[in-house]
Amino acid sequence: MTIDIREAYRRALDDFGALVHQIGPGQWQTRTPCVDWDVRTLVNHVIKENLEAPELLSGRAAAEIGDLFDGDLLGDDPIKAFDASAMGAVQAASGERSLTSVTHLSFGDVPGAEYIAELFADVLIHTWDLARAIGADERLDPELVEACETWFSDAANDYRQAEITEKPQPVPSGTDPQTRLLASWGRRG
């Protein structure tokens, strides 16, 4: 990966957050490319991951966290809820030991660097999902697309076996990197 994963994650969260700030009052129930998710559910999902990140990067196990962050995390001010959660996640990921710590996820233990890469990839793909849902500019940062595509080329089989991603979509040769990345995650760009 050509960019530090912590920096990639921060930038992806910044891009997602910029879109959260663009969500109009009537768009929270708009469908997204994520099966069965509207905009509110999608943003809630990212907030949940943001809130879990400091816990997991500090050594707590997913089993210990349990359902602590289940339910509606957006409250009456979804933008404020997102901003606060993103700040905490970025601080945790930027920590001195974040890359070398062991994170105890529901499917097993992984190095912090791998967990941050997973968070980065998830929020980057969901940035496109949110942009598509609210009619915003769907272009993703090309450097982040490249970093995610490189990382996902090694992780794709594990994600598909765990049924975390949709079935990949076919793309013709010569397709641009963003379309290839989205297709590998089951999105039709």
C-alpha cells in the first residue's frame, strides 16, 4: 500500500463525513446500494464501527463489547453523532500502538493494521454508497481507490467466504480503477 493505512482511513472518514453534512432532511430514508439499507441505516452502521474502533484497538474483545453499540446511534443530531464518532475512531487508529496491537474481532484475532485496513475499505465503499443515495458526486479519491484495490486483491476471497461483500460484478477490460473496485465489492458503478 502506497499510503499509510491510518492516513487512508482518516481521509476516507473525512470524505464520508463531508457527504453526511450534505444529507438533506428528506434524504435519511432514501435507499442506498446496500441491500435493505436506507441512508440513516448506512450512517448508523459507520457510526457503530467508529465507536467500536477505539474499544477494539485498546484490546477489548468484540464479545466484550457485545451489543453496546446496537440500535439508533444517530439520535436527534446525526451529523454531530457522526462527527464525534469519527473523531474518536481517527484518534484511536492514530495511536502509537494501533498498527501492532491485536484486535479481537468476532471471527478471530488480527493485527491492528489489518483491522484498520478493513475499516478503511468499508468506509470507502460506503462513501460511494452514500454519494449514490443522496445524488452527490460519486468520484472517490483515486489514491484511496488504488490503496483499497491493492489491499482487497489479497482479502477478497476471505470477504466472499464470510459473505461480507456482494457477488462481484463483471467489468470489461480497460475499466477505470474505481469501477473495478466497486465491482469487486458487488456494486454496479
